[in-house]
Amino acid sequence: MGKMCGDATLPQGMVTFLVGDDEERYEHVTKAILCVRSVFFRTMFGIGMKERDAAEVTVPNADLASFTALVRYLCTDQLDLGEGEGEQARRALVLRQLAQMYQVPRLELLCAQALQERVGPASAVPLLEAAHTTGDGRLLAQCRRFVADHAAEVRASGGVEQLRDLGVAKGLLGDALDQVAELEGAMRALRVAKD
């Protein structure tokens, strides 16, 4: 917040965001704080930009809860992922995408860490597909390993029914075939050792 002192280029006043398709209102956000914490907002509310003096800004590609969590993080440095394992994983995923878009690298890292901590039977497949879509190799590998190590739990939680991406399905099938090959090799080695 010390960056706000003596910087005449920071915009004055508040802004209201109209979020999502329904244009839900998130009101009374200080422009200066957003500018100090995000390069994206610094550019948006910068000199010569129409948003500098705008009272309202439309945010089409977000839901209100996730965008609110982004702005609250920028204002308070507190990460709010909501409640419940499934909700927290979904919010961390969406919030990480917002952090990328609004150029907030620390929040992006916190969300990536939160996602890795929330890989479980019910969340492994949706997170695996999200990691595949976003190119997050670390989360992808973690989810694949989790599915391989906890196949019965993932299946019992409905994880298999959640699978939508054919590329992910092919990857999981490949993992399963590799495990079968490893088991067959181990069995052959045991038989040879007995003989």
C-alpha cells in the first residue's frame, strides 16, 4: 500500500464492476488499490484509457463470487476459496484463470498450490481435465498419479462418469495399460525366480 503514497498517476475514485452475463454488480472498489496490485488494472485505469474516469466497468468472463474473491485478494491479501472441497477446487481453478488474466502472479501461485492440495477422489478427474486444458503439467501429473493410485476411490466417487475430455481419457487408458504391463512383467519375474 506504500506504493499509493505520492503517485499522482494513480486514478482517483471508485468503480463498480458489472460481472458475468447477468451483469451482477460489485460496487465501491477503489481504483488506486487495484492499480497498485495489478498491472492489468494499472493499464485499464491508466492515463488515456476510457476506464480511468468510468464509474462502471463490465467484466464478461467471470462469475461474481470468483471475481469478488479476486478483488478481495487484491485489497486484503486474503485468499477466499469458499466452503466445501468441491467448491474450493472449482473456485481455485477459476480464480487462477482470473489471476492470469489480471496479471496477479502471487495469486496465481496460491491458487495452483490450493489446487494441488485439493486433489481427492471426487476432484481428481475434473482437475485433471482442467490441468489438461490449461497446460498445467504439474497438476496434470499429480492428478494422473492420484487416479492411478486411488482408482477404486475415484470410481466410487463418480469420477469416471465426470470424464468429458477424450484426450484425458486416452491418457488415463494409457496409464492403466502401463500399469498392467508392469504387473505382467513383475509376475513373469516372479515365475522365473521360482523356477
